Amino acid sequence: MIGYRFDTDRWCTAARFAAYAELLGDRFDGRVLPGSSANPSPPPFFADVVGTPHSVVTAHLVDEAGHPTIRARDEIVDYLTVALLGGSETVAEEHG
């Protein structure tokens, strides 16, 4: 299992990732991005209700080549491609 969170996320905390790691051992690959890399202008629900960088590859994604959230998205797609389809090509290779 691969998981991403922002270090400033009040909903998905370091304790939650620690619990996943304890439960799943080396089957859990938890990765943490700095909250400062989150999209500063997410949709209203995320800005008003969630109130913290939270959704790495959706609401808080910054759609710019090489951005940490884009790299996270590509790593997740690569992981799922290999895990579910047995593919060996990476998104980065496909998109040059």
C-alpha cells in the first residue's frame, strides 16, 4: 500500500501513518509532502471545511510539471499500473 499525506494535515496525521506502518509493516509505503507544496487555492469545501492541506492528488494538486504533487500522482499511477496490471512502463517514461 502506498499513501501520501501533507506534514501539516490535521485529518491524516503522522499518528495515522504510524498506525498503518505498525499494522502493515513493510507493505505500507507512507510518503509525506510539505504542506507548503499544497495548492493554496483548493475548491471551497476544502478551503472552508477541511481547512488544511489534505488531498495530495485531487483538491490540493498543483498541476505543474515537476511539482511534488504531480510527482506523487505519477508515482501512484505507476504503483497501481505495476500492482494491478503487471506493467513495467512508468508514466514519466510515457510522457517524456
